[in-house]
Amino acid sequence: MDFVQYLPQLGQGLLVSLQLTAISVTFGYAAGMLLALGVSSQLPWLKWPTLIIVEVGRGIPSLVVLYVVYYGLPSIGLLFDNFAAAAAGLTFTVAAYSSEMLRAGIQSVHRGQNEAAMALGLPQTSTFTRIILPQGLRSSIPALMGLAIQSFQGTSLAYSISVSELMSKAYQSSSITFQYLQIYAITGLVFAVIAVPSTWTSVWVERRLAKGFA
């Protein structure tokens, strides 16, 4: 079982995958919120550019985004190392998808909440930040958790631009030992061990929130 000695390398790759996930989810959700607010704006000069960004981000495959960032942007003077390019590309994709989830959550808040706040004389900004936004975020949590799981799985695409994440380490190890089945099976199990419990947690949270809204 020569592949056993390469398990520490897979662990190193997993750490890089988790780092990419944390960065893309953290900054992607923050950017997604800004995009959601932009798309929901009544100002045409803000609404349409942000809507275009969101639709482009959702329409382009993540792999193509990574190639554009890593191979394309240097032609106009924007240089990224492979890890930074992967983080930027994955963040862009997460931002585009999360923006629609956040926007849907905000819009799901009943209009009566806004009307009640106006009747009490609350300013529009306070109404949104203290009443509408917290409820919208709450309803968005299950979808955002699902997106985080997909983002973790999507870090395997970073292998295409030579990032030493889990899939890259698996390829390197299997190329040396020629034990492709064992190493790729272990790699798949590593993804599953993290993704499956996370999915169950997401379902549990969704049910708990549904009971809270009932």
C-alpha cells in the first residue's frame, strides 16, 4: 500500500481546499450582499450594471472564470499567482450566485413588515437594517449553506491552474504510485466526509427555520 505514505500530502491539499473555500465564501457572500442590494435598487444606473455582473457571473462556468483570471488578465497587466487567481475566480462565482439567494430572501419578507415599520415612524434605513434584512438573511441561510458546500467541491477546479489543493495532490500522488483507484477513491471520500454531514446540517437548519416561521 504505497499510497499510504502520500496521505499527509492529501491532508496538505485538503487544507488548501478549505482555505479557498473560506476565502471565497467569506468575501463572496459579502460581495453578494452588495450585488443583491444593487440589483434591488430603484436607481437604473446602479441596478442594471449590477444585474449584468450577476447574470454574467452565473452564466460563465467557474472553470472559464479561473482561466480568465489566471491566463487572461495578465494580458492587460493584472497578474495573480495561482492561489490568488483561484480565490478571486471562485469568489466572483460565489458572489454572483449568493446575490440571488440573498435577494430572494430579502424579497420573501412580507411587505406588511415594511408597512408596519413605516406606521411606527421608523426611518427607511432602520427598517431595512433592523427588520427586513435580518429576516431575509434568516430565510437565506439554507441556500447559502448549500452554496458553501458546492464551493468546497468546486475548489477541485483550481487544480486546472496548478493550485496545490486536494485534487492536485491526489493527481501527483497517483502519478508516482500508479494506484489511481485507491488514491482517487480516498480523495472522493475526503470530499464526501466533509460535504455529506454539511448537507445534513443544512437540511436540519432548514427544517428548524421552517418551524420557526410556522
